[in-house]
Amino acid sequence: MDLTSGAMWGALFAIIVANILLSGDNAVVIAMAARQLPSDQQRKAIFWGSAAAIVMRVILTIVAVELLTIPYLKIIGGLLLFWIGVQLMLSDDGETDVKSHGTMAAAVRTILIADLVMSVDNVIAVAAAADKAPENMRLILLIIGLGMSIPLIIVGSTLLMKVMERYPIIIVLGAALLGFLAGSMIATDPADKVWFAEHVPNAEILVGVTGAVLVVVVAKWLELRSQGKSINE
């Protein structure tokens, strides 16, 4: 590796910046998934969830262009992300096995599933940044650049958890963000993006907003239904 190469340093800087800009939604998921674990497990869940997500993002970046051309993949991912958003918003009384409380392993699993879904689009920017480097350096720079972003995601997730404890509305906004991302993914899948472009103005935004609203509505409905069952029992 030529440490004096301007192209290498430029690509590394671009990878780090791109990943920082794309890590906000990941920090939201990590904070929501870990927020009701015991404090000692919160730190572990954040660290391992962030580290594993970065490793997975490296792998996804390598095959991102090919993945995005597969029809229906983003639709499936969008529906999965919608489901995760609903589960993360549910209170402790919700009848689900993917929610904010529980074991550290469950929290890390939720983080990984959500990050896998969200990263399919995001890694394109990171892959484009890596493309600026000499071909024999790209994988190494990806690993270095994404690895350097782990502390930033950890800090962001920790701060978000503190805010969620004081302002529960942030949990609703976080779930809505996942719903928005889910809707945007569905509207841009190769199988339906032409139809949306022809029939729905600003489809990515409109379907994203619809997804955000639906996540909140469905989660509230499930919570009320669960509470009603508890009262009847």
C-alpha cells in the first residue's frame, strides 16, 4: 500500500464521510433496540451491534451494485423494515419477540436485521467512494474507513438512548423514520419503480411518508389491542 498516494487518502476520506452521513438511521435502530436493556448490557449491545453491522456493510458494499438490480429484493426488504419499525415502537406489553427489551442477543439480532435491510441502498455511496482508490486498495480502504466509523455510531446511539429516556416522542419519530425508509425502498425497487414514476408524482417521498404514518398507526393499534386483551383477561 502506497501511503503517499493522494488517490488512496482521498478515497479513504470519502468512505469515512459517506459512512458518517449514512449512519444516522443505523444509530436510531441501535438506540431503540437497546434502550430497555440493563445499563451494562446496553453498552455491550451497542458495541457488538455496531461492530457486526459494519462488518456486514463491508460485505454488502462489495456486492451492492449486483444486489440492487434484483427485482423485488427492495420490496421484501422494505416490508421487513416496516415490521421492525412497528416492533421497536411497541411497549413492553406488546406481544412480540423483536422489541426493545429482552436479551442482549435479541437486541443485537434486531440491529443486524434492520441494518442489513437499510444498508442495501446506503452502501452504494460507500462503494462509489471506494471506487476512487486503486483497485488493489479498495477492500482494505473499505475495512479501514468503515471500521473508523464504529466509534461515531456508538456515540450517536448512546446519545440517542439518553434522549429517548427523557423524551419518549423520539421513539415514535425513530419508528416513523424506519417506516419512511421502508416506503422509499418499496417505491424504488426495479420491479415497480417505472410504474411509480409514471403514476405517482414524487413517489419515493410520498410512499415513504405513507410508510412512516402506517408504522405509527399499526404499532398504536397493536398496543391498544394488546391492552384490551389484558383487561378482558
